[in-house]
Amino acid sequence: MILIILAISSRGYSMISEAELQGQSSGFMSKITSDNPDFKQKITEYLNGVIKSNNSAIKLIDKFGLFIFDCKKNGVVIHKTRFYHYKDTFFIFILFRDRQEGEYTLFLEYEFSRSANTCTLMNIYFSLVFHEKKEEIENFFRYR
């Protein structure tokens, strides 16, 4: 079985199989489209965009799959999502629930290039509960 190794931070590595990644990615897609049914077509188009870095690339939906996989390992689950877009800029708000910390939010703003089918992170906000991890989370979503 092929394993995809993801370096999320200097803390270590998360390992996930292709099947697990597919499951996490499709689970996130299902959640965001069911929470935002009016935007299903745009969500699908944008999340299938690619994040490029040097000689590598990853689909944005798979980036979310990796992130959700790591969150679940740490007892964090998605409670609600919101999606908005204006022209080729889109915004994803995620409300998380954690047994120890309660609720907190993640806001991501991306710019989508139709010609290159790429997504570029423009802005990120992670609630104050995890303010000290903002740089780590920002680097995770900015680079492959």
C-alpha cells in the first residue's frame, strides 16, 4: 500500500494511506457542499484546484483531507462550514469542536486562477484559542 507522508510541523509526521486520504477528502467535500448547497458547483470547481510549490502540487481538497485527518487524530471535528465567493476569490469558514477547548474557527481566503487551475492562499485566521499555532497552520495551507 502506498503511503503519503505529510510533514505538518516540526513536531513530526502524519501518515495516511491513499484510501484514508480519499475518505477524508470526500468526507470534507460532502460536509462543505451539504452545509452550502447553493454553492456546490463553485465549491467543487475551487476545491479541485491545485496548490503548487516548487516542483510539487496537491489538490486543495486533498490538502483539506490531510488537515481533517490530523484534526480527527487529535479529537477535533468539524461542526459547521461556510463558503462564499466573489469573482475568483473564495472564502471558507470552518467551525471546529474539541472536547477540551470547546469551539473555534478557521477562516481561509484563496484566489483561484482559472487558466492555471491553481489556488493561492491570500489570508488566514485561526481563532485566539490557537493563536500560537497560526504560523504553523498558515504554513500548512500555503505550501505543499
